[in-house]
Amino acid sequence: MESEFGGPRDSSDLPNQSEADDALHILDADAARLAARVVTPRWYYVVVALIEAVSVVAFVLPTAVFATVMAVSVLALALLANAAVRREGVRMNPSTPQSKRLYAVILGLVSAGILARVAMRFAGVSPWWARVPASGVAIAIVALGPRLERTMRRDIAKGAAGLQ
């Protein structure tokens, strides 16, 4: 067998079974410590839910105000996400089938809330009813956001997570 430098590999450089097992245990412990470290504060999902709810309700507003609210909402979400990454030191991505499904459900519910509000606007429904899809979006984020995070932390602890 050759080393990565092209010369013959000395078998004394290879770890024995015990050393390899020790290295794997250290990696497992590191994954568990990382999973314990990436805990988003409780207020994070409430703030995200409020921003998304405002975005849904914004469809009631005149076009210029709507565009401003949407731009501020997108900027606020980006800043909030970046602050979380800086705080935790890692960006988590859904990587297992379970976390990807949960993420898709959250995105689907947010999209459904926005589509419902757009449909209400075109149907001429009273702007008061914008609270219904906005509340649904907010509840979905507050309820499912922490669940998605727990699932992704469990993925990290197992070493199956998508980290950046």
C-alpha cells in the first residue's frame, strides 16, 4: 500500500483497532457536545413567527407599503438567521429524511398561509380575515420550529447532520 505521498506506507503508521475505536469514541463525544451547543433560544421562533405573520398580513396593505414590509421582513429573517449562526458557530441543514420532511411541512404551511391570503385578497374578503392565515403560519413556526431543531440536533449527535 502506498502513502498519499507516493512512497510505501509503513504499517507502524496505521492505528491499531484500539486506537481506531478510541478515535471514533472521541468523534462521537464531539458530536454530542456540538449537538448540546446548538440550542436556539426560545424567543427565536416567536420572532420568526411574528415576522412571517406580518408578511402574510402585508398582502392587505397598499402596494408600496406591502413592498416595504416584505423587504424589511426578508432582511429581518436574514439578519436573525445570521445572528443564530454566529451565536451557535454552525449552520444546520436538514439532512435526514425525517428532518427534511419536517422542514418541508413547515415551508408548506408557510406557503399555504401566504397563498390563502393572496386568494382572500383577490376574492375581496375583508382584510380582517388576514389574521387567520397569519395566525396559522405563526402557530406552525412556533410549534414545529423547535421540533425541527431537536430533530437536527439528534442528527448531529448521531453524526448524520448536514453542517456548514
